[in-house]
Amino acid sequence: MTHSAPPLEGICVVDLSTVLSGPLAAAMLADQGAEVIKVESLEGDTCRLIGPAKGDLSAMYIATNRGKKSLAMDLKAPQAKAILAKLLVKADVVINNFRPGVMARLGWDDDALVAINPRLIRLSITGFGTQGDARNDKAYDAVIQAVTGVAATQRNPINGQPTVLATAVCDKLTALTASQAIVSALFARERDGKGRRIDLSMLDASLAFQWPDAMYNHVFMEEPPATFPEFGINQKPYTTLDGFVASMCPQNSEFRGQCQALGRQDIADDPRFASLPLRTRHGKELRELIEPLMATFTTQELIDNFRQQTTPIGRINERQDVLTDAQVVQSGSLVEFEHGKLGKVRLPQHPALFDGKRLAPTRLAAHLGEHGWEVMHSLGYTDAEIQNLTATQVLKIPPTA
């Protein structure tokens, strides 16, 4: 399959961020054709240590830093500041997720960035923003899940205790928000030629994520209507004869289809369930009717019956089953790469198709400092200068790079 030029071809991103939110945002830009130069410490991104690993490449690092070049250097060294300055002059975007004040201590407050490149898009991700008592606090995903109500939304069905999701949802949704904001700023720059500063906190991104459903009882402030049952309060998997399924039927036609698929049209005629608000308010009673019916069918029988009624349903896949799910396979949602000595690795394709086509796969994740020679040469440094910077531990370049 031939591919037209990716949408961000010609855009250069300097990625100073670590772990997940910033790196994943930069990886999304790399997926769309941007050249991304990841600047790591001499020890490397902590993300290299998370998950199963081969050498310095962990599974999380491979997924979160795909498509990037790696330059490892000590940002506190004066020589490194000169190197970073040369990178920023040619860059379109710089991303960091340091705590407030760190960039300034490194000599790169916003005024310095603008002075060196007025067209630069400067994105800074923090945990709690730049104001308030918690602005300097460290924040990881579980902390933000706690503060923004995500954990309170997901309660243990047995004891009612809040649950921290076993996925870094706040980091990842912050990455999505960041990548969208960067592309928006690049679009604005096309019109006025000016760079922009973007401040984004995990707190704000997560609150925005929560508000449409998990926080809908907190929207109206004056004479609020009656409290509505919490969204998804009965949204639990159903047990089948051989597994589990999940279903949502908000529209009346879908609810009728569900009842028809289960052979109980009379449930759809029950006045307690005549509308979505009524079904929500009588969710416990509805669940008590539907649950035992689901358990009399196999998973595939339910999928076939629901599909015939154009009613939503999904098999609960265990993680390994996701890899062989028919729709995942038929959609080409995953792609396999040969990754040198690591062997084959599997990653998701970029989710968006452009003109009906998948974007061409990007380069693979890099070993720490792998592109040191390439990047430094592109900045005009000689072999002797690079060797000296390596010998004085300003740079780290692996012997095979």
C-alpha cells in the first residue's frame, strides 16, 4: 500500500519529558510523521525500567517512545545547554513534564525559549498546574486518579471501597490532550507565525475527562434537578455459560432489541423501563431480570442474537484474547515489527486513518543515546567534539550506535 506524506512531516519535536504523559504525546506526533528527538538523562528515562524488558528497552518504553531518535546527555552541564540551544533553534515543538521551575533552573524559562525561537510551541505538563498549594508536589497517575474522583468512580462491588484503575488512565488521557493542543498551536502558527506556550496539568485533563458522565450530578449549581443515579452504576459484565459480556442499550430501540435477543419482549413493555431515565432509576430491578437470562446463553450465542437485533454487545476478552479478537485482526489494529536483537515486537497502529489509509509504521524505539552521532552531526559537531563530550560524560552514546 502506498502512503501519501504523513500530516506532520517536516515538524521537529524535542521531547524532554519522561515516563508516560509527555513521551506518549510525542510518540503520537511521531506516528503522524514528526521527527522527534528524545533527550534523556545519562541514566535514561525511568520508563525503560517499567514492564518486561530486553536490555534497556522495556515493553512500556517501546510503546511510549516509538518513532523517536534518542540523545542522552546531562542537561545540567553547560555544554549540554549549548547542544539543546542548537536543537531548539530548528525545532517546532518542545515538550517537558518537569515540575514547575525546573526548566528555569536549567536555563530555559519561557522567555529564554521565545528568545531563541519565537515560532517554538512550548508544551509543559505538570501534575497540578502552576498555581495552588500542590503546584510543586510530585504526581503520578494513581495520585491524580485519587484527587480527580476517578478512583471514587470505580468502586469495589463487594465492599464499596474506591479503586485505582490498573491502567495509567490519567497519564494517557493527558497525552491525548497534549497532542491535540500541540497540533492546534501548530495550526494557529500557520496563520500568524507565532509560537505558543501551552501549560497542561494532569489535574485539569483528568477533570475534563470526568465531567461529562462521572460528574454529571455536579453540573447544575442553582436549583439543581434531582440527583440522577451515578453513570454506569449497573454497568458490570454479565456472566454467560462460557465467559462474560458487556452491553449498553441507552436507546429505546436498543433496549427492545436486547429484550428480544433474550426472548423476553415483556421486559421491554414494563412501564418501569419505558425510558432511559426510568431504566437508570430502576437499574437494580432491571439487572435482576437481565442477569439470569444472560447466563443461559453462550457468549457467541449472545453476540449473534444481539447483532441480529443491532444491539450493542462485546465479549470480555482476557488480555491475551485481545490479540486474536476477530475485529482487531480484521481491522489491522496491531502491527508487528522486527526489532533487531529483540526479535518481533507488537504495537498498536496509529488509531486515525487518513484518506482511508493507515499511516506508515514509524521507526522503532531507540536504545539510550542510540542516535547521538546522527543528531550531533546534524547540529554541526565534529567527531572529535562528540568524542570529547562523551569522554567528559556530557553525552552518552552506546558503542554500537
